Amino acid sequence: HCRVKRIDDDPFPTRKFADLVWEQRFKEIPKTPLLLEYFKMNMAYPGIRRKALLFLCFKEMDNLFVVAGLVLQLYMVDLLTDFQVSPDGKNAEDVLLQVYLLSILTVFGVTCRAWIERLKVDTRCAGECRKLLQINIVRKFLNYEASVRSSLREADIIMAITRDCPNLVHCGFILPFDLIQEISLIVFLLIFQVWNSEQMAGLGSDRGVNFMGFVFPAIMFPACMIIFLKLRFGLVARSHLRLDVETNMLSRYIESVVSNVKLILGYRKRNPTVAGAERGIGSLNGSICDKDLINVTNLSFGPLLAAICFMTYVLYAGERCLDGRLTVGQILCHVDALTLTAHAWNTAYTCCLDMQGATPPLESLIRYMNFPIDIGRRLTNSHLNQETTMLERERARVALQNGKKNGEASQVYAADLIPIKLVDLTYSHSFSESSNIGRRLQSLVAKDGLLSARTGFLTVLLESVLSMLGQESFENPALPSTTGSQNVGESDGFGPWNLEVNQGTQVALVGIHGDGKSTCLRLIGEMILASTGQCFVPAHLQIHFVAQEPIFFDTTLYDNLIYGFDAAHRHGEDASLERVLEICDLFGVPEHVQEVIRGEEHMKMEMSMSEKAMLHLIRAFVANAEILVMEKPTLFFSDERARMVLQAFRKHVTERGLCVRDGPGGHARRPRTLVYTASRFAGTDAADAVYLITRKAAKKIATSEVRSSHLR
């Protein structure tokens, strides 16, 4: 099996508004066509389309059972009243038997409707749509350009996945099917009214009564609701928008509190922090109450209008019933049909109101799904590296053959002679428009009045807030530009850098603070992509990047340490607990920490920074990639501990992996290469080569040339 990635420039959810999306002119995108395009996008997926059509079929079956219940009710009431008025010549037992049969059919219909409701849920149509969006948000986030990803916050992605995706699927895809169901039910009920009118006309009943029963649900009721809906549209949209804004702002405030709790406690800011949270929660609750008041008013209009129509029809039809032109069963049946029709119109009206709630999350997700990604550039680099690898391999074969003739070759494979290279590599830092966030959001508030004055408690966060929402103008000021990042001036660029790292060596990068040694390291580790030039890593080698700050998942410590293995190899010998503990011994991990590794508890114990940093490094050596790129790996250690760690580094390079079961220095394994930024002289002394990184060049120097200013 192979995995295929299709890369195109199609924006989410359609190419129809591609120019407006790429230019961020979201306020110019018409809302109704945009929702329609999202609906069509979902229906384009065969799995979703099949489930959606099945879902719709179940809804129409439910409508048929509703109409069938009305027919049974009409027949049953007329049967009993007719027998009571004129019992002559009729067998009471036959009438009772028919009543029993009708009762059984009625119960059967109700049971079938309950079964259909279960089947509708079991189609899992909504779940499939949510999964499609949520998985793609995660996939997009992992492939964003570095400048975009760095400008987003944890709360932004969490809210997009847990709130915006479900809201969009419910309001933008499921509710249209509910609307179709209610409209089709109204059509069925009107057909039933017409049919019943013809039946009654044949019995001498008044057609006018049935005409009134047709006019009210078919014309008067929808006309009044459409007018009311049009008048309330703007107010409803603004209430959804205001609630989304304040929800996002509060979530970011809480995230800041959780992330910076040590700073808050250290500066004795408990009370101001709690006060800020209290104001934010009060502001959010105020918006919720405002939205609820609007919803109550909206939802009260339908029943009120239905009551007016119902009473008008009863007064009009009751007079004819007293004249004998309408039976009790007929008027009851008409009243039930009118009630069901009014309820259906009210539900359709509610669906239209709720569907307005799809616009803010859709606009938010449009931004997240259309941020610039680097897959295309990575694919281009991958193809270039593959071509370069083939050329370098041919050269290495020639060099290997010449070495064998001279008795100098020590490596078995020509591929092991291919070096890692930076060729005329340049990089310019990119910045999003986040520096203008505060001014843009404040101007939006002043201009459109979209935010309540209660949101003032988060003024300090305006320059970092990313409000993931649409609005009537949908000018979202807090999200990075989808048109790409802007490069700064030449003075902020790095390079061109040229350096070469042989496989099976240990290389240290040094340089004055701010001259780009960490940037160079990230380029080698493929964490960021170069502006120009080539970062060549042989295509057959696996490379891992180890960041400076220790990072752990909320799982067992052992699972954290074998994170570098995929699922197929997590139960292999290289990922065994015994090997992990052996590597821990090489790094000098304390016994109490090794006991935690052996246990099943999650990462909840308090550890020192040096212990965390050590485990952070060990995870990389357990994974045993051919190339390890590490950011200041000995920064958090004492001199003695750093020497032990550097000895483990050398052992890893010499033996081509730590504690690997096929024996030390196994020639069947690829050489192991280490590249790191040094933070002490011991790190440069232990290296096979040292490169001095400046803003404009990478120069190979001797260890004696390293200065303390190069290690900062």
C-alpha cells in the first residue's frame, strides 16, 4: 500500500469564491451561496452523500407516517360518531373490531416513527461531516507555514475543532435536511387537505371550510413568518457574532492564565487575575442572556401566529359544524392537520433562524482551511533531494571504489559517504499582521459596534487575540493573513550559508546571539524552509529535531520515551522497556525516575528541569534516527552531567545507535550523525567539527577559536 497526497490550490469550500478568499475579502462573499457551496461540498463525498440521502429517506418516511396517522384518526372518529348517531343496521361487534384494528395500526405507526428516529441517528451522517472537518483542521495545522502556525494559539485550534466544526455541520448541513422534511410535510398535509376537501364535497360539505384550512397554512402562515424572519435576520446574526467573539476572548484569557500560572503566582497577581476572569465570565454570560432573549422572542412568534390561525379556523369551521355541514371527525382532523402544519412551519422557521448560526463558524473555518501551507514547497524540496541523492550516490560509489583500491574505505555502502549540505541557503524571517491586531480589533469595535462594552476587561489581550468568527462584514482582524507572510528587509535575512556535514560525525554550531545559529539548525532539521538555496539531506536518511524546551504528552513516561516509533514498531525490541532503561543508565537518570518509567502512571510527578531535559533527549536517542538535530542539548545540565551526556553522544555516533541489539558498531546500520548548537566549551570540544554561524556566512573553525560569546 502507498499513501498519495493530492496537492492543489482549491480553497475551502469551493473555487467559486477563490479570488475573494485569497484576497481576504470575506465581507464580499454572499452568505447564502457560501452555505450552499459548503452543502454541495459535503454531498460531493460519496460516503457522506449516501448517508445523507438515507437520512433524508428516513425523514420522508416519518412524514408519511404522520399523514397516515391523520387518516386513521379521521376514519376512527367518524366511525364511532356515525355509529353513535345512527346505530340502526350496524353490528356493534364489527365496529368495535374495526376500532381495535385502527388502534393497533396507530400504535404500529408510532412504533415505526420511533424506530425511524433511531435509524436517522444511526446513519452517523453528522459525525462523518464533523470528522471530515476536524481531521482536516488538524492536518492543516500541522502543515501550515511556520509563520502562520506560530501566530496561532492553542485556544484557537481547540475552539475551531470542538465548537466551530460541530456548529457548522449542524447548522449548515443537518438543518437543511430538517427544513426539507418540514416543507415536504407541509406539502403532504396540504395534499391531504385537498383530498379530504374533495371527499367532504362529495358528501355535501362546505368547500369554504376546507379552503380556509388550506389558505392559512399555505399562504398566510409562511408569509408572516418570512416577513418576521427578514426583520430579525440582522439581530440574530449579530448576537451569534458577539457570543463567538466573547467566547474566543475568554478562552484565550483562560489559556493565558493556565500557561502563565507560575508568573501569576510569582508576582502575587491572584486577585487581579480572578477579577479579570470574573469580568470575562460576566461579559460572556451577558452575551448568552442577550442571545437567549432574542431566541425566546423568535421562538414565541411561531406559536402565537399558530394560535391566531387556529382560533380563526375553529370559529369559522365551528359555525358550519353546528349547521351540520361538517362532521366532528372532519373538524377534528382539520384542526390536527392545521396544528401539524403550523408546527411544521414553526420548525422550518426555527431552522432558518438556526442556519444563520452557520455563517460565523463557516467564515472562521474558511480562514483556517485556507491559511498558506508548506506541503508544496516540501514536496519540491523532497524531489530535489531525491535527484541530488542519486547524483551524490554515483559520486560516492566512485569514491568508495577508489578508496577500496587504496585500502582506505571503512564503510560498506556508498550511500554512507553522502554528506548533508547547505548550498547558498538564505532565510528571511516572516511576520504576520499580528502586530496590528489591537488597533484593527479596536477600530472594528468602534466602527461596527459588534462587541459589547463589557469586553474591556481583555484590552491587554487585543494584540494577540485571534477571533475565529465570521460577522456580517466578516473582516476578522485577529487572524494571520491568508495571502502569505511578508518578508522584512534584507537586514533581517540570513545567509547565504554553505556548510557540509559528513555522516557519522558530531558537529557543533556556534555563533553570537542573534546571528542565526538556531535558525540554521532549524533549517537543517526541516522545521522551517529556506527562502532560497538548498538544504540537502540524503533522501534515505531519517532526521529528528529536538527542541530546546522539554515537551511531554499527557501519557505514561514510557510512552513518551518511545514516541519516535510508529505503531508497527512500538512492540519491537528497539522499543522495549529494557533498552529504554539501559539508555537511561547511560545518561545517568536517577532511580526514582526510572521507577516512574516502569510504572503505568501518567506524567504527573514533579521533576527538576534537568531531569525533564534529560528525558527529552533520551526520547530522541531511543528513536535512533540516522540524523539528530538538537537545540542546545546540554543547556540545563551541570558540568558533570553535561560530560556524561556528551559521552553518550559519542557512544551513539561510534556504535551507530545506543544499546541496539545487533551488537556495537554494527556495519549493517547507517552511520549516526549529530548536529547541535553548543552552549558550553565541552560541547565544542566533543565535536568532530565546529561551524561559526554569522548572518552572512557559515565558517568552519577550530575549537580553539570558539569564544564565550559564541555560546550564548
